[in-house]
Amino acid sequence: MLIHVVKSKIHRVKVTGAELNYIGSITIDKDLLDAANIVEGEKVQVVNNNNGERLETYAIPGPRGSGEITLNGAAARKVSKGDILILITYAILTQEEAKTFKPSLVFPNQDNLLI
């Protein structure tokens, strides 16, 4: 049996932008992507702590050290600048693999930078 488990989590980042007229995705500071072990194009679940919205999109890298968290395309309608998000990715593992798997958890500071 295969199960979904949390692979990566970036906890409590602040939205820095929302670009409606864009193809789609979420732009995330490359430093945060690397720390969370998230690759370009990977599916990301976005949980908005301010309004309860949940959506799925894919990650694209933003400039390193910028703290950028920008929702693009239709997802831009689900956030406001300054909203606090939790970003989560999942892996599909066997139950045995899941017992020893350790997710990458990132807790950035209030400026979305690594501490």
C-alpha cells in the first residue's frame, strides 16, 4: 500500500505579492525552496491562515534572499499581500518507507528569510 506523507513544509510565510495576469504558480524565494527540498514545478498545497483558503499550484523559484512569496494567476484572488501561508508538499511512500521518512520543515522569520 502507498500513502501520502508530508515531504516538505514552509511554515508561516507572508505573501509579498499577487499577480493575477500571470500564467499561474507560486513564486518562492530559492533559499526557501532549497531548505524545504522543493523542486521547481513541484505541486504545492497553499494554506492561507488569514482566510482559510486552500489551493494547489506549482513552485517556481524567486530570487535568493528576497523573501518573495507571490501567488500568480487565478490563485492571486485567494490571497492578499501580508497574508500568512503554510506551504506543503507531499510524497507517496510505502508504509515501511513512511515509518522512517523525515520531512523537511522550514520556519522562516517574519521577513520570509531563513534563520
